[in-house]
Amino acid sequence: MMTFDGLSRQKDKALAKIATGTPLPRCHPATLQSLERKGLIVRVQDKVVGHDAFGVVALPQYEMPIHHHIRWCAWAAEQEGITS
């Protein structure tokens, strides 16, 4: 399987999850930080999931900028095994 823009397999999987609507994929935080540094994803407002004795419990949420999403969709459509 090829990767998007020469990304590692882990980064490629995380990017695909975000591109298809999963705002926080299961991966190492360094993977998300790397994608964010490259500008392929952006952190949006955290999702509050509760409160505890220490305060608010929130999960980070990520999205892909539209210009990268369009490019990713075109790339994904060209991959083997994907039909339109």
C-alpha cells in the first residue's frame, strides 16, 4: 500500500482516519504532532467528555484543512482497490 506524500504507514493511517471523519484516531500523540507540524491536520476545539476533581476532562480533536482534504481524496481515489 502506498502512502500519502511519502508518510510513514502510521502517519498515513492516522491521516486517513481524520480525512474520513474520525477527529481523534488511535495512534501515538507524536504521530498527530508530526502531522500537525506538516500542516496536514489542525487541532480544533477540544471535546469535553466530563469533569473530575482536577477539572475538565477534554479530548483533542483534529480536522484536515480543505485544500489537503481535496488532494487526499484525489490521491485515495487513484489507489489500487478503490472504486468510484
